[in-house]
Amino acid sequence: MLTGLEAAFFYLFAFVVVAAGFMVIASRNPVHSVLFLILAFVNAAGLFMLAGAEFLAMILLVVYVGAVAVLFLFVVMMLDVDFAELKSGALQYAPIGALVGIVLAAELVIVLGGSAFSPELGIKTARPTPDLAERHNTAALGDILYTDYIYFFQIAGLILLVAMIGAIVLTLRHKPGVKRQNISAQVARTPATAIEIKQVETGKGI
């Protein structure tokens, strides 16, 4: 049960999250949308802190606010994109978006309504996290992640690394006339090809 102060903070954070989420899709300026998205992430982190999930709150602040949202902001500010033209053709994708939204809403109803049909489901669920009075869930998640699921964690990191390298290779454009270092050609050089001796006549330059 939440105390009076915790309940006040819960309603405050929840109201700001909902309002910021609405402003993300309602703002005409994309920069303002990204700023409202950052505000929603920060308040969602506050809700996770009230729920005792400090690991998720830290992930929201470090990964999403500190990296993803800021990256969105820089991309939007640096690219000269005509967002009015992009939004003009958004209505043709409205049926597909509505279908996806209905599917997601049905899944949320099924998940949230599962406890009403089967109250003992939450009791039977395995809970690897120890008592929070003895240890924080961040330390318990670290133990599980780096022991039982270490190989899956490494594979996920490798996939992200390959995706990052692939994105760099696909978007890299070489400009003509720009001198670039060729390491293989430098290693393969010999004294015969590295030095060129020219006979310069007296009083004349090269």
C-alpha cells in the first residue's frame, strides 16, 4: 500500500507521463516532441522508483534519455526534413496502424485480465529475485544475467555490434577527391617503389 506522500508522487508522475505522451504526438514541432518524450521517460523512471524497480528506472534514464532520445533530438535538429510532407501521406497507413493498435490493446487486456481469471497464477510464477530487504533487485538481476544467461547476453551484444557496423557501412559515403589511408598498400611498399630518384639539371627545379 502506498502512503500519502507516495500516492501524491504516483499521481503526479502518472499525470505528467500521460500529458507528455499526448504532447509527443500532438506537437507540430518534432524537436518539441522529442523534448516531451524525454519528460515522459524521466517521470516513468520516477514511477519505477516508487514500485521498487530501481534497475528499470536507471535503464530509462541512462539508455533512453541519455542516448536514444538525445540521438533523436540531434538527428531531428541536424537533418533538414520536411515533416509536413511526411505527415501528409500518413493517412494512407491509418488502417494498418489501427489494426496494430487493436492487436496490442487485445494483448494488454489478456495480460491484465489474466489475474482476474486465474488469481493463483502470480503465486505459482517463479521469482528468482530475493527479498528486497536482504538485497536489491539490481544486484540479483546482475547475478542472474552474468551467470545463468551470460551466453545469451554475449550473443545479444554481438548482434548489436554487427548491426552497428552494418549501419555504418551502409550509410558511409566516400567523397571523390578525398585522400584516404590505404594500410595494405603502405605495408606492401618496398624501397624500389617508395623512393624515386630524379636527375635535376642545374638551375632548374623538379
